[in-house]
Amino acid sequence: MTYPAAIRRGAVRMGFWEAFCAAILVAFAGVTVLRFTRGLGAVTNLSDRFPWGLWVGFDVLCGVGLAAGAFTLTAIVHIFNLRRFEPIVRPTVLTGLLGYLLVIVGLFFDLGQPWRIWHALVFWNPHSVMFEVAWCVMLYTAVLALEFSPIVLERFRLERLRRLVRTITTPLVIGGVILSTLHQSSLGSLYLIVPEKLHPLWYTPLLPFLFLVSAVGAGIGMTILESYLSERAFGRRLEMDLLEPLARGMVVALGVYGLLRIIIIVKSGAVAALRPPGYEGWMFLLEFGVGVIIPVGLLLVERVRTNPTGLTVAALLAVLGFVMNRLNVSVTGMEAAAGVRYVPSWMEVTVSLGLVALGFGLFALAVRYLPVFPEPTADRGA
Amino acid sequence: MSVGLLYDSTRCVGCGACSAACKEVNDLPPPIEESTTAYTWTVVQNVGGANVRRLCFHCLDPTCVSVCPVGALQKTAEGPVVYDASRCIGCRYCIMACPFGVPKYQWDQPVPVVGKCILCAGRVARGLPTACASVCPTGATLFGEREALVGEARLRIARAPDAYVDHVYGLTEAGGTSVLMLSGVPFESLGLRTNVPKQPLPLLTWRILSEIPSFVSVWGAFLFGIHWITKRRDDVRAFEAAQREQRR
């Protein structure tokens, strides 16, 4: 193994964040026991009036959306043949795979009877968006695992298997892009059936398309963030020559998304909810300002886009705005119709934070033991 | 040939016999709660002096049936929307999507299932009326063929236009339901949802889902085409570079 020692050394610090994650994971274990012995009512603030909460809104909707960098990057490199982006494909695919695995863990908490998850394979209902979602989760997780497999096979020098996976790269990537398109949009389609419940600031027949485009923007945002965090944690240099053009892609995705939303809201008359803004109105303005207006504004300035800090801040805002959007669709926008306010219990929050902590931990482990970053890292004299 | 119920709020005395009979016939544990839950499938509520029964409306094109990923909910030919607990994975999409807020969940159970009125599907299949209708002392809950019940409802409104709101709830709500209601006071003051679309809701998602096969083939061909073109361009460039190298 000639893997750079700098990365191994860099990953074994025990600082504040590591301790924080460890504490979260201990609480996470406790809540897990309660969840499966006492039922959903004992640990969540869910009710018959509010059956979908944080675990759907954050763990599933955001987990899937933030994994969108994987299909975007593989498409850029393998379908558009822009080979220079190759160095950031591996960490992005890893992020995607971890995202999907954590979505599945999240589903195991949220589903009433998760041990029956295989029922979706046997009992079909093609009229159900949830049926489409279930198949997309399963198939795309498999695709991501295969897309990630060369990294593992390389580590264990299984050359023949690796070549075999290499020969199916193109159909795999195309299949992955198709599945992702379906899956990202289907999460929006879930809400098409509640036109009388979801607030008009978020409900539109174009929800599937909006979910797809916003996920592309947020997925690129995650790729940039993940590069920044890798720089901090593993002493990597930020690939500004690759991230800057990606940021331009993000501006296009967020711009298209933002304009579409403005047009939809004005045309549907939902804009009335902003004059003056009430609870939903303010939540929308916050989401749209943080997630679209500010990052697009920042990234349009070349000096900000080419500056590592400026780029990272803009990406972070886009990701935060994306999370707000998904929570607004799944929680804020549904509250008025439900007639109740929903605030997640601390145990729900613990599970969601635990999944994030698991994600960071698994990413760090993967970087330590697998050739996730292809070229040796430049030692910065640390 | 499908059956249903006609519930006439003006004839209901709120005795609760329907709830008790429902508990007994469907083997549900006591007590009869204030509002419907996974264990209490029907209740009579008194809202501002008027009685209103709460139960599943048994839509003609049910939202719950369409959203269930594993087909645990089905609309039978006789009319009832039934639930197969052995299939349910607990995603609760039915609870989230139902325009009437009917399906309820066993939040207190480690192995939970959904609970909702099944219009006594077993009895109905044997040609019997629902338990609630068979015990109703005033005929406020009437069992019969839906067509006949619609006629009866219209007749009652026509005979006593002052006693009724001029609307049969369930005639067009969500595209029509097997359970119909009449009221002497506006339906929203009974706590019934009046913003339910007049079209069957499953169309909203089926419009998208039915296009998936075409979408996959066109999108797949497009992506492969892009790959084909960009790869060819790279190959040509590499070939030309190699030739230039040779000539040197």
C-alpha cells in the first residue's frame, strides 16, 4: 500500500467535533432501542394529523437530494466526457453512496414495519409514487455500490473484477442518471396528490421537475463542501480549477430553478401569501433568500467564485436553502392543512443528527482505508 | 353494483350505537374514543349542536389505494375500501394523502398497522348491511346501493329544502364516494373538509407515473447519444494526435 501517510495521520484527531459525533451516536443507540421496543409514538411527535415529520423531510428527502452530486458528476465525466473532472468523481460517488445508505437506515427508523421493506419487490402497485421511490432507492443504491466498487477492488488488487466493472461503466452511468432523474423527481411527485393540503407557495404540478433541478444545484453544492472539508480534514488542496466551473453549473441550476419558482408563484397567485408574508411567507422568503438569491448573487461575482472561502460559503448556503426547502414542503407547507404545528422531538433530532455523524465518520474511514482521492496528496509541510 | 351508506345528520340523535356495533363486529378494543383512531373506526361527534358521524368515505377512486406502494389498500367491487394489514410496511402515505383524513395509525405499537372503517366488507360480501346501519335506531345511517342512496338524498332535500343544505356531500368530493352525507348546517361547520377537489386525486400522480416508460426510453437514448458523440470526438482527436506524432 502506497497510500499517502499524510491522509492517515490527518484523520485520527480527536477534537471537539469527533467528541460531539461520538456523544450523538451514543444517544442515537439509546433512541434506537426505544424506537423498536415502544413504537413510533414513544419517540416521535408524529400523529395521525401529522404522519410524516423530520425523518421523511430530512433523512429521506434531503439525504437523497444531497446525494445528487454523484449522478451529476458521473454524467459530466462519463457521458459528456469532460475527463478533467475525474479527480472529484470518487469522493462524490462516495458521498452519494453514503447518502443512499443513510437514507435506507433512516427509512428503517421511519417505516412502521421496516422488516417488511422487501414487500415493495413482491406486491406491486405501479400507481403509487412510493412504489417508484422504493424501486429507485434499491436500484440506484446498487448502481452506486457498483460505481464505487472499483475503489474497493483497487485497494484489494482484484484486477480482473475491476476490469469487468470497467467494461460496464457506460451503461452503469447512464442507468444511474436515469434512475436519479426518476428518483429525485419522484420525491416531488409524492406531494402532487395533496393539492388541497400543501401550501400554494410550494405546491405546483411542476414539483417533480423542481425537485430534480434543485437537487442538481444542491448536489454540486455538496461536492464543493465535501472538497472543502476534505481539505480541512485530510490536508487536501482545494481543486479550484475544477470547482470554479462546477460553481458556474450550480449557478445555472439554481438560476433556472429560482426563475421557474418565481414564475410559478406569480402565475398561480400564490404570491399573495407574501403580501404581507405570514408564517409560510417568511419561511419561503428565508428558504429562497438563503438557498437561491444569495448563493446565485455571490457566485455570479468572479472574485467570490474563484476564492475558496467565497465558494464554500455560497455552496453551504445553497445546501442549507435546499434543506429548508425540503423541510418547508414536508413540514411548514403541510401544517395549516393538518391544523397542528409539528416540531420534532429531541429523539427524532438525535436520530437525524446521528445519521449525519455516521455519514462523516464513514466518509473519514473510507478515505483512510480506500484510495478515494486518486492522486497522492501534496504534503503541505504539516 | 356498488353499495354505500347515506348518513343524514338531521336524523342522528347521537346515541353512539353505530360506534358500539362497529367495535363489536370488527373486534376492536374499548373504549370508544372522542374522535376516530386506529382502534375506533367511527364516532358520532356533536359540533355546535349538530351531530356528525366520522367514518371512511370509501371513495370511488380512492387516494389511499393509489398511493399504497404495496397494494395493502384495495377498493372492492361491492364498494368497501379494505386494508390488508399483512402487506402494510408502515410508510403512512395513505394517512398523509387521504383528502378526508381517515386512515389512522397505531402509534403506540412496536408492530403497528393502519386502522380505518372497512364498510364491514365481510358482512357486505355476504349480502348483509354494515353493522352501524343495522343498529341505527333512527335510520340516520342508511345502507343500500349507492345509486339508490343518491336518489334518496336528493328526494329528502327536495321534500324539505329548508331543513337541508342543498348539497349531497360525497356526490362529487374526490370524484365521488360510497358514503354520502346530508346536513342541516353547512358542512364545514360540521368539521368536514370542503376544499376537497372534485376530481379523483390519483389522476394527479398517474399523469406522471404513466409516462415513465416513455421517459426512460427517450432519456436513455438521449444520454447514450451524447456519450456516443462526445466519445467519438475524443477518439478522433486522439487518432489525429497519434497520426501527427507518426508523421514527425
